[in-house]
Amino acid sequence: MSSISLRRSKRRKLKNEINVVPYIDVMLVLLIIFMVTTPLMNLGTDINLPDSNAMSLSSPESPVVVSVYPDGQLALMVEQQNTAVSREDLVARLRGIHTQNPDATILVSGDGAASYQRIMNAIDLINEAGITKVSLISRPADSAN
């Protein structure tokens, strides 16, 4: 009878381990679901951006402004003096500005009738001069009309 009672006590002893196999199975199923559904998500949508009433950022004391006109002409305004420049001259002058002040921010003022490509070409010229801090100038939504 003593052997029977020993067997019963061994059977009743509880395990103190957690069985994690079901949790791993659930995790793998969720991983597969996310891997399948992520490429199906439509990340790019066509939208019409609204007018902005956002507060403007602080502007530099002596801004350097590159103006882009609808016909593709460029102008550079330094210390309130606006002069028409060629593409090569713009890059050369901006390199000089960047040499004097490596943290200089260039503002791009694109005419509303200028194509987006022409404005991007001007930004490419600014980057070619070694300047990476470029901001776009816009007018508030109230004065747009």
C-alpha cells in the first residue's frame, strides 16, 4: 500500500513551467498575416492640399532668396538686392555663400505659375552648390485671393 501512495503523490505533483508553444504559434500566425497584408496597403493617395494657416518659422536676419520665374529664369536676392543670374552663376555665388556660412539657409520663392519641375531644378542647383538647408516661401492663405 505504501507503493501505491507514493505513485499517487508523484502523479499529483504540479509542474511549475509555462507552456509557451501556443503563444509561439499565435505569434507566427500574426507575423504571416502582417507579412501578407502590408504590401496590399495603399500607401500613396491623390490628395488636394488645402491652404495653410500655419504659423511661419523664424526667418534668417539677412535671407538669401532664389526666385524662380514661370519662364525658368532665376534671380538671387542677397541683402535686399535682387539680380538675375544664370544657372552657372547661381551655383558659383551659392558656393561662395556656403563657404562663408556653412549653416546658411536658402529660401526658394517660386512663382505660382512656375512649374513644379522648374522649382525642383532650382533646388537641385542649390544642392549642387553644397547647401542642404532649403526652405520654400509661400504666402498665407488669406492673402492668396
